[in-house]
Amino acid sequence: MKLNDKSTIRAWAMFDWSNSAYNLVITSTIFPAYYTAITTTQDKGDQVNFFGFQFINTALANYSLACAYLIMAIVLPVLSAIADNRGNKKSFMKVFTYLGGLSCIGLFFFKLNTLEWGIICSTLAAMGYIGGVLFNNSYLPEIASIDEQDRVSAQGFAYGYIGSVLLQIICFVFVLKPEWFGIQDATFAPRLSFLLVGLWWMGFSQIPFKKLPSGKVKPNKINTHILRSGFNELNAVWIKIKGLQNLKKFLGAFFFYAMGVQTTMLVAAAFGEKVLHLGASKLIATILIIQLVAILGAFFMSTLAKRLGNVRVLIIAVLLWIVVCFSAYLIQTEMQFYILAALVGLIMGGIQSLSRSTYSKLIPREEEDTTAFFSFYDVTEKLAIVIGLFFFAFIEEQTKNIRYSALSLALFFGIGMFFLIRLLRQNNKENVSLN
């Protein structure tokens, strides 16, 4: 296949355009606000019944999301090995896209009396998103030369941002001004948003599906050895990492602070609705602001890292995350929430981009199989999300107060900082620079 073909790259970027709507509308804004609102009642408060078991509403949502990430962390290495062998990753990409899109459409029928249906659909939608992103990312080295991959990756990010914000604004109009469309059912506008996400996701995905290649079939057939190859590959990477002290210390730090970072990103909207009752409109506006600030934060921390070094800047970022945890526990007013959201945006974009680049710099220069190393990085992050979400939900269940859940995340950041300080000392001792 011809590298750096503009039409192919645009088609590939349209997958980000299509599925990023899920991440913004379902994960971050309208769905968390809608879910928290309809599952909080006068007679039962925030308690819900799920297949005969009692849960706090937000804890149940976090458990289900943790379940989705755990399942995908287990199955994706196997599916990746099968796709590489059969050359049919586009087929897997389609399956996960339709799974996610149809699940979002299914959320149109989610009301309080269909709670089980709503949780199942939201879990399946998350699995569809996670799987689709993995297989779409794997196309990057096939469509762009090494010197163009940074630019092409950024183009996909830009398409995703524009597409998700565009649909968010459309949904925003329905949610804020239902009377313009003769909508009288208060639940209809958010449910319509979920339907639109599913149609948007599957509809625009047809562009990359038509343009991207299917892949090359390898001669050997799928067997138990191939099914195990994904995990064998991860194990081989881990054996190498154990002999690389700097990389091992960084992964230890990343594993723990990623628990806090990713959990915060996934529960922020539900936290704002539950603690301050901001409502969908204010939460949506806040999340959009966070996204804008996150882009600036990524560039700011990248610039700062050139002067101070990656590890020092990561330590500063983790310290600020600890401040966020304590502030979330103490927060009382809307203005405090907006200030806290701006801080989260600033360090959220920065710590994600800087973590990936730091990991890349720590991989040995002579290592050819960088894909396997990043697969290990991806699985590490997913497992961190599972633990973080489960821990957040468990603390809320035990204390009946979501503020304690937010405060408890400081523990993960603290452990992550411990590993980063050890890494910094090791670098100083060996006179190693990660600028």
C-alpha cells in the first residue's frame, strides 16, 4: 500500500471523527448527567436495584465500566494475534464499531425502569470503543512513513476533537432547548443524543471502512499457539523490562498514577452532578473547557520538559493531581468546581502526552519490536483503569460519600510519585537526561 496517501490518511482520521463522539457524549457529559439524575429518587435516594442487588448509582456505573476495561484487557491481546495472523483487523474494527454504535442506539430505550438494559448497553458501548481504537491505531505504520507518523497521528486527534465537539453542540441544542423541537418528555433529549451518537459513529465509520486495506493473510493457520501468542508477546516484553531498571521504575509510577488520572477523567461529570447538582448544561460546558485546556496543557508541559526534564515535570504534575484530590474532597461551590476543572484540564493533557513520550524515550534504541512494548503500555493502562474505577466505586459504597472516593485517589498518586522520585534519583546517579 502507498504510504502518505492523503485520501487514505483523511479516511483513517475519520474514524477518530466518528468514535470520539462516544467518548465525549457518553463517557464524559450527557450520559453521566442523565444517569445520575434519573437514578436519584426521593424514596430511594441514590440506591438502585440491579438484578436484585443493591448499589449506589454511581458505584454501579463505575463497576460496569471497570468490567468493560477488564474484559478488553484480557481479550485484546488474543484478538490482536488473530488479526495479525489472518490479516482481518478491519473485520474486527467493524465488529467493535457496530457493537459500540448499536449499544449507543440501545441507550435510547434506557429509563429508570430499564436500568439493567442501560448498564448492559453502556458496558458494551465502552467495549466497542476500546476495541475499535486499538485496531484503528494499528493502521498508522501502514499508511504513514516514520517521519510522517507524528503529523498523521495529530491529524487524527484533530479530526476526533472537531467531530466530537460538533455532535456535542448538536446534542447540546436538544438538551438545552427541547421546546424548540416540541419535546416535552424530559428524558427524550438526552436519549436522542445517545441515538445520534450511535448513528454518527457507525455512519462516518463507513469512510475508513471503504478506504483502509483489509490486511495480509499469513500462511499459518490459527491454533492454540497463535491464541496464546498475544500473551506470550506481553510476557516477552515484561522479561526485557525487568532488566531495564529505569523503564521498570517508570512503569511502576505510570501504573499507579494512571489509576488516578484515568479514573478522574471517567468520573468527573458524575462527581460534579452528584456533589453540586450542576445539571447537564453546566457539566457539558465544563467538559468542553477541560478539553480545550488539556490541549494547551499538553503543549505547555512538553515545553517545560525541555527545560526541566520529563521526570521532574511528571513529578510536578502528579503533585498537582494530589492537590486536585484534596480539593475535590473540600469543594463546596460551582466556582470552585470550575477552577478545579481548569486545573484538571491543564494537567490531564500534559501528563498523558508526557507519559507516552517518556515511555518511548526509555525503550532501548536498539529495540526493533516497539509495537510490543506499546502493547504492554496499553494493557498496563487498562488494568490501572480497572483497579482505579473499582476502588473508587468500592470506597463510595463503603462510606456512602463520593468525596471520600475522590480523596482516596491521592493514595495512588502518592505511590506513583514515590516511583518517579526513585527514577529521578537513578537518572541523576547515572547522569541520564530525558529532556
